[in-house]
Amino acid sequence: MKKILTGLLIITGSSLSAQTLLNSDFENWNFTSTYAPDTVPSNWYAMYCNTVHQSTDALQGSFAPRIQGYFACGIAPGILINGQQPAGYGNIIEGGTPFTLKPAVINGSYKYTEVTEGDSAEVIIILKKYNSVTMKHDTVGLGIQSLGAAASYSTFTVNMNYLLPSLTPDSIIIMFNSSKYYLWDQITMALPSLYIDRIVLSEPGVAGISENNPSYLQSVVYPNPFSDHSELLIKGDLSSYKNLEMILFDAAGRKVRTAKIIANPVRLSSLSSGNYIYKICDAENVIASGKISVN
């Protein structure tokens, strides 16, 4: 289980509002009522039933999804996608969740059991915007990354390519596929399995700090937005981190405030109105980040 440390730090400066993927740490799960009931992460759905399973083999926290196809009439692929399943079965582009940022990269952690040489898992990320003229979704940004065999949790990085850089997306679709080529071991009949944990979205316009860190932690700001004060809680065991700092950036990516973190949660007060990005850093690594907004 996660440890939550408590404490207090008062910081003065400017502000931030978090826009993150829902349930990106896969700690919350739902029971689906299909003809073959499954347990799936909340705010995510499986393309086919019986292909996503709750696992306690997690990088951090209690759970992680194990994505694995199964034999039905052929192979039912193991595919996990964020959001609610669209009404049109398999019409992935109609799904996703609201999102208006344009991150340079998206990171996460995974393990992958390869059963056939040459196969791999895959993650596909689509940033889209509805076009009211064509009544279709335009692909604003696209990122695709193969995930090779990994016996222990490893970090993956998806570099985003912006096809329509002048547009701001309205939604994000993240799809994990446990077998890019739908291969299996023809002797043992085993299918590859993919474990995913801790998806991290980099903030646009913020450079010089690496987020390629498998020890990334979740953070919560409440209330948010706020006027007078708020608290930022870093979820996780901080005992292994030293010299933690909070760094605030303005909307243009300029560093406006740095403060040592001596306790958790962090108290935010005396901040000017506006939106800011915060980074919680240990040396050169980011261990948590997000936004706050001050009215």
C-alpha cells in the first residue's frame, strides 16, 4: 500500500490547476457487466472481454493492469484504452478523455513477457480535436512506441509528433496493445502479457528536468483552484529522496520560484492570480508534477 506522509511547508509566489489522466496509476477498478464480466481499471476499457486483469504486481501502489489476449475465434487481442468505450464498437477515435495540453513526451512504466521472437507490445497516443465543419476528429498529435521484452518494470517514453501544431487538442486517446503482431508460442500456446503502471504527462514549454523516472509519484492539490491557500500532497514514500525542491513555472515555461521541501503536504499561500506548473524534483529528476490555479 502507498504511504502518505504529512507535514507542512509555506511557499509564496504565483500559482497552478492539474490536468492529468484519470486513474493513471491504475489504483481504482470497476466490475463490468458484459456477457463475460471483467474487472477493469476505472476510466479505462478493454477492447475485448477477458483480456485485462487486475494484478498486484505493481511498480507502486497496490495494482497494475495485466493485458493479455486470449484464444476465442482466433485471438482476441489484449488492448486497454483510456476513457469509456464508444457506442460504435471498435470506433476508437470516438473515445478518449478531455485533454487540452500538448506534452512533448509521455512516460510510463511497463513489464513485458515476449513469447515469440520479433513480437512486441505497443502504445499509441492520439491527441485529437473535433472539427465542426467536417464533423470528424482531426489528429492534432500522434505518438507510437514499441515496447520490447522487459522482465522488470522499465520506463517507456513516447515522443509526440504534432501534425497540426496550430490546433489545441480537446481529447487524448492512449491505447496499449499486448501483441503488436498477434503472435503466440505455438508449442505452449502462451500469449504475451503486458503490465502497465504510472503514466506521466510532461508539461509543454518546461525544459531542463528529466521526467524519465520510474519512481514518479502522484500528487494532489486541494482545493484547486483556490484563492487564499491550498495544500499539495505528494502520495508515496519519500524516505528515499533527498534535497527535494518545488519549482514553479509560469505559463510560458519560465522559472518563477524555487523552494526546499521540508515536509509533506506542501502549503501553498500568498500566490498571485494565474496558472503555473509545479515540479517536485530530486536532483535532476522530477518525482511529481502538475498545475495549480489561483483565482
